[in-house]
Amino acid sequence: MSAAERPRDTAELVHLKDVTKRFGEAKPALDTISASIRGSEITGLVGPDGAGKTTLIRLMTGLMLPEGGTVKVLGFEPRDGSAAIQASIGYMPQRFGLYEDLSVQENLDLYADLRGLPKSERAATFDELLTFTDLKRFTGRLAGRLSGGMKQKLGLACALLKKPRLLLLDEPGVGVDPISRRDLWKMVENLTAEGIGVVWSTAYLDEAEACDRVLLMNEGKLLFSGEPKDLTGQVKDRVFRLTGVSGRRRQLLAKLLDEDGVIDGVIQGEAIRLVTATGHDGVFAAATNANVSPTEPRFEDAFVDMLGGGPGGRSRLAEAQQPLTGKDDKPVIVANGLTKRFGDFTAADDITFDIPRGQIFGLLGPNGAGKSTTFKMLCGLLKPTSGEGRVAGFDLRRDAAQARNRLGYMAQKFSLYGDLSVAQNLDFFAGVYGLSGQRKRERTQLMTSIFDLQSRLAMSAKDLPLGLKQRLALACAVMHEPEALFLDEPTSGVDPITRREFWTHINGLVEKGVTVLVTTHFMDEAEYCDRISLIYRGRSIALGTPDELKARSSNADNPDPTMEDAFIALVQASQERIAA
């Protein structure tokens, strides 16, 4: 059921007036927030990590009190009515809040006890929720062994054990593949049809477009409150698509981003997408041979415009990189029949591809599909059961140490040493990668300058904001000018401007001949890839350029599919072939 077709209940469930919250001497986590949340609607609480989303949700649960202003939830103020609030809401925290060493059924039993669900109602309630979340087949599986999407479904089931009037979901889509995210959205839309008000917190700006209303936050401030189309409309007639680009897209994008009047730009397969300031007269001078046509704006276009635009096209990191383009034309990364078994379970089966120098190659797939296993085998972190992996000409079985010295690795989770300072992390990784003396000092100073870390050198890495943690992780990964760069979901949770900054660096490095292997759940980031391998149930089910994969899923009902549409269609087609 679409948002327009759902029944409307105009009752206000949450009232926020000039809400302020501060932790210590830092700037406010919430700065005079005023908004309302209504029943039968999905309200998107949208913004990057550190925007204040989790703090605001905790105020609504009664787990935390505001420093100033008014919070009313279902008519109760948290200061006096937290118990009444908590009895009437469902809450799914950002981090998996269930017990990983208990089974699916044992978690349901435990939360039924905690929520006071009468034993006479449990069988019917469990059956309804297990059917709703499609977890009936997995009641005996330990929660810790569920995929990311299945964990989120179990968390949602536990939050719904007693039908709430208000459901608070704190970033349920983080780290979840597009298929699982779409399943979660369908479930939540069904709940609003029953009159339940839903708050869906997210850093994925494409999810904002599916909400009835949006509260857009950044650095503790509320930037926008209203229907998504009202914000997106602010960049109407200012978004363009360039096709038929001659030459290398990344070089052209870098030039365009430094043109006066260009607010933002990204690569979209073989095309380039641009947001302009007030029109396009003179803006496209650098794209003399491209076809320029208007295209529909996205929520993220409007958000980047509201923040003042992207970081431009210059990458100091790429400018400092020694060119690798003059080397031999052999593939830099090779996977030849890579297979990994854990007992009777095959996590990756006969994965084969190669990546030429100066290309970006994407590994995509649902949670648990085998892409992380493949990624780790090619990094030398996991020994394959069979098959061969090579990096920069070195066999990962026989010459793992030499191969690792030619690659840089940025892990999905913050992989540096949290108890060491920023300076100590830079110094440590420079040593690990074999840098010493003057060369070590020069590269460390360069990374400090490029990633704006000077004022944070004495801070413990674990205390950095997420965006700076990711900058530090990338700085350490490229300290030794690697030939190959392995990036495992490098921008998850960071703000759009930091994401643009990362991709400006990556695109610039690729132009210097660096080869990149990346995994991501952001389908717009997959568009940056030269080629993609889609992994499902341990096997590669599709290999090609982004545009080729989209073309394979095109049909009469959807002649111009997005990358997310292609992802879902190709996985579903594979499921049908397996079932047949």
C-alpha cells in the first residue's frame, strides 16, 4: 500500500518543543529541536552519524531526559511518565539489542517475559510475528548466527510483541543489504496501515524519499521538517545527467566539480550526474562532447545543496600519488576459482575475476552471500580451501607478506587501535608498511595535512567522530602508496560531504593507476565501479559494468531500473533458477 493510500490518523503521538540536550562541555547533541510525530505515518529521522538521531530517540523512549524544552510522548512527559511511555511503545535500538547466544525462539520468549505478554496470548502472537518476518524456519538458530537482515527482522519482532502505538527504529537498515532493507520497509508500511506511528532513523538518504514526513538533522540541528518532496523540489530543474562522455569519466567529473556553479556531482555508471547552482549556462564548458539532459532530483541532491555543496574535484592525496600507469598491463588483482569451505558449509564457491590496473571493481551481494569471505581471501586474511588469488603479481598462498605490502586495507569496522592516539596510529601503520626515516616522516605529515588531523593528533582514535575515524583509517591504508586498495564498506554511516570527499580521493587515485576493490551497500556508490561481481549463496551470479547489470534487469514495467532494482531483480532471478 502506498503512502497516499494509507488511512490517516492526525493524532499527535510525540510533541517536541525547543528540545536541547548536551553532554559535558561539547556543543549540544540536540539544539532547540521542535517537531511532531503522528500516527499512521512513517517519520524519517534522517542525518549522518553524530547528527543527534539516537539521542532524540532515547528522549522519546524515556531512557534519557532533556536538558531544556518539552518532550511529550503519548501525552506523557519522560520525567514523570517514563514507565507509561515504555509500556506503550516498541523500541529497536541501533545496535543489535538481543542475545546472540540464545535462539530466535528463546529471544522471543525472553522479551515476552520482559514485556509482560500473557502466556495465553503467546502462541498466536509468536506465530503471527514469525510469519510476518519470515523467521519460522529459523526458530532454533542462534541469533548470533543470523545474517544482518535476519537479525533486524528478529529485533523488529521483539519490538512488536505487544502491539505499540509508537514504534521507534534506530537505524534498522545500517549494514543491511538492499533486499533485506526493502523487506523491512514493507513490514513497517503494513504496520502504519494499522494506525501505528513509526519513527525510522537512517543515514541512508534514499530511504528518506519513502517516508511520509522527514526530520532532517545535522550536527544536532533540525535543518528541515516536512514532506520529502518539499525539500527535493528545492533543486528542481537544477539536476542534469551527462551521457555519451568521451574520455575518462573521472577526469571529466573532477573538472566539472571545480566549475563555478556546480554544487555536486557523482558518477552514475557510464554517465555523470550534476547539481547546479541556479542554471547550467556556462557550467558544462568542460563537457563539450557529452549529451546534457535534465533528470529528476533526489533527496540527497537537496541535502548536499543545503549543506553548501560538495568538496570539489581536487584530491591532494591523488596529486601526491606516484603514477602507476606506466607499469605492465597485467591484472593487479586476480581471483581464479577461489573457494572457501567451513566444514560442510561453502561460503565462497569458484569465484573468478580479474581487475586491470586503474579500475574500481565492486563486490556486491546480500548479507551472508560470501562477498566478505571473498574479500578477505584476496586481502590475505583468510586462506582459501582451493583456487588462487594474486595481488600485484604475488600469489597469496606463497607470497602473502609481499602481497600485503602492495595493498592497503580499510576494514568495514573501525580497524585501527582505539587506545592509541591519532599520531600513534599513523606512526604504527607507517612502520608496519615498512616506512622509516625521512620517508616515514614525510608521509605521516602529508596524511596529517590532507585528512585535516593536525588538531586531533593527541586524541585517542576511539574518541574521534565517525567521519574522522574513517579519514584516519583511509590515511593509514594509503600511507605506503599501495598498488591495490581494498575498501570494505568505507563510507557506512558518514555524512554525504565526507562520502563525496572519499570518492574524490578514490577516483583521483584510480586515475594515477591504483586499483580498487570495494564492497558497499550504497547502490549509488556501486555506480562508481568499472565492473561489478554480484555474489549470492557463495557464487558469482552476475559480472559486468553497472549499466550492463541494469540493462539485464530492464523490462516493460521498469525500463530504466536503478542499481538497487538491478541488484534485487538479479538475486530474485537466481533464486528462481535454484528453486527450479
